[in-house]
Amino acid sequence: MTAKSWVLTARPVQMPPQGDWRTWLMLGGRGAGKTRTGAEWVRFAALHGGYGRIALIAPTLGDAREVMIEGVSGLRAIAREGEMAPAYEVSRRRLVWPNGAEAHVFSAEDPDSLRGPQFDAAWCDELAAWHYGLDVWDMLQMTLRIGANPRTIATTTPRPIPLIRHLVKDSSVAISRSPTADNIEHLSPVFLEHVTSRYAGTQIGLQELNGELLDNADEALWQQCDLDRAHVSSAPERFSDIIVAVDPPASFGAEADACGIVAVGTVRAPGLREECYVLDDASVQGLTPSGWASRCVATAKSVGARRIVAESNQGGEMVRAVLSAAGADVPVVLTHANLPKLMRAGPVAALYQQGLVKHVGVFAALEEEMLSFGTRGFRGSPDRLDALVWAITAITIPAGAEPSVRAF
């Protein structure tokens, strides 16, 4: 690849926008070339743009290394012929170019890791998967305090989470959009045919392929404003009760539904209505019964749960036996669904609308399911949501008072 080839081959949407922007937000579908765009912008900034201290932030440290640095479109892979690729110092989580420019790696799982350092540029990848999105973004802004014109590129498949909604409303943010199909030259025809035939016209297709930021439809039980209001940065020191709910799948393997596992705590204060706090979404896909049971038990121990509530429609008493074999040392309460999912979820959605449910952090996959559940474009099984509904129902409504739940 020659030094000019990116300028000659890149699509216009992959080139930096004109104007005096502070943040460039590139919203794109899967395979739309977002990673390559971010890597090329950082490479130019480090070698030719006069930027010497750059922050690289990914959902996890592993994502940063495997995608942003070592990936097929990552910073080391795009070095030109005859050009020395930047060296990655694993122990220091630092990428160093021959001219002395440095890029430092951070995980969006740890906002406080951005306290102290300072930068003149940043590349933020897959913001929609950041566990503490707004907290990390706010900390990053405090670090961009050197150089004549600190700038950030943010590359992500969009989801209607608070951070992305905040950025699209910010006048200092330049926005580019690119659907998957725009990058057809570099994608497998089999992949394109498969995802287009399966997801065209659906909510997930509009989001994951077209790169559109969707506001959930009017028929959805949860609105984005409900979730925006629900987010808190920390949990109370003490809870009146804590439970873990599990929605077991009927099978296991690559094509099986996920096992929903959600932890919820409640606080009851004299004279006040009780508040629920969603503490963890440990849902997992593909594990055997012993695998998901072990994960459920580990979650219960980590949050100090007093009991495990498990839906028994798929397995009956066997669900209790599997959890006991996995080491459950708290009571396992089996519940059975008698009403449709939408009717069971309605009372829980009402609690969100009343501001009585909080999320300790952002649970991106769970919240995406909540926002799309009940809409015409929703597909698949709402496993995380089911576990959430079981947890909040069990912890807020006395046994026997809710017709959709029957204790065994």
C-alpha cells in the first residue's frame, strides 16, 4: 500500500469532515469500515498531524488489542510498505511510533483509569458497548487538555444509549453515517446475502446493517427516557433484599437462546416506596445446563443474593436440581409463567415509568432488548428481559399476589 492509497481508495464518508469539529462520530453498520477509518485517522494524526499523545478506548482491554491494534484493520496492520509499524508494549499498554508519538490503551470498564493522564487526541471504538459510557466519556474530556486542537474520533454501530444520544445532539460533534452495503467491495457476498435476507426491514437490520440510530417505536413498553432516568453510578450500601433470577434456555449450543441471569436488589425506607436496583446482567448464551447454572450461582454469591428465582417452564424441578448441583447455597424458588411475556412485563415497565427502578451502570444488551421488546421489528427471545421481569416481580410483589407467577 502506498502512502496515498488510503486517500485514493477511501469512501468520502471515511475521510475527516470539514469544519471546526471537536469530535467526529462515525455511525456505521457491521463491516462498514469503521475500524479502518479510526485506525487511518490515528495513523495520520501520529505520523503527520502533529499529535503525540493519543488515547485508545475500547469496551475492554482485549477489544483494544485484538481490534484497534492487532486486528486486520488495526493500527499495526495498516503500516505502509517500507514503514515501520508502531510497537506495542504490552506491559505498559502503549503503542509507540518510530517518531515518538504514543497511543495509550484504556478499557471502558474502568472510568477512573483516565484520571491523571493527558492527551491531544483520542480514538473511541464501539461506544454502544461501553459499560460505563457517559462516565468514561466525561473522564476522557478532562484528559484532552494539551495541544493546539484536541480531537476525538468515535467509531460505533449505533444503539440508542445515553452516550450516543448525547453525542448526536452536541453541536461540536461532526457525524458520518455508513451502512454495511457501502463497503460491499471488502465483504463476503455470502455474508451480505445471509444478513440481508434475514434482517432486512427489521429493527436489528436498521441498526446493525444500516447504521441507523433508532428511537424505539410508540408501542414499546420502555422508552429511552425511562432508562436515561434509571441510570445511577453507584448502589446503596445496604439492601432490604437481593435476588438473582434465571430464565433457563430449552437447549444449548450456538443456535440456542441465551440464559437470562439478572441480579436485583431492593431498598425499603419508612414512608417511602421501595426502589429496585439492577445490579448485574450475567446472561450468557450457548452454555450447557451445568455451565449456566454455575454462572447463576457465582452471580448470586457475588451480589450476596438471598435466593434464586428460576423459571421452570423449561425443565420443571430439574432446574432446581441443576442449580443445587452447581453449588447453590441459597433457596431456589421455581416460578411458572401463566401469562404472555408482554402482560408479565407491563407492571415492571410501569415501575420504570414511576422512577422506581435504577440501573447501576449501563447494561447495553439488556437495555437494547427492553427498548425493542413489543415493537413490530422485535425478533428472537427476550431472555435477558424475562430474567429482569422475574427478578423485579419476585422482589416487589408478595408471593401469590401476581397471577403470572406460581411458586412451586
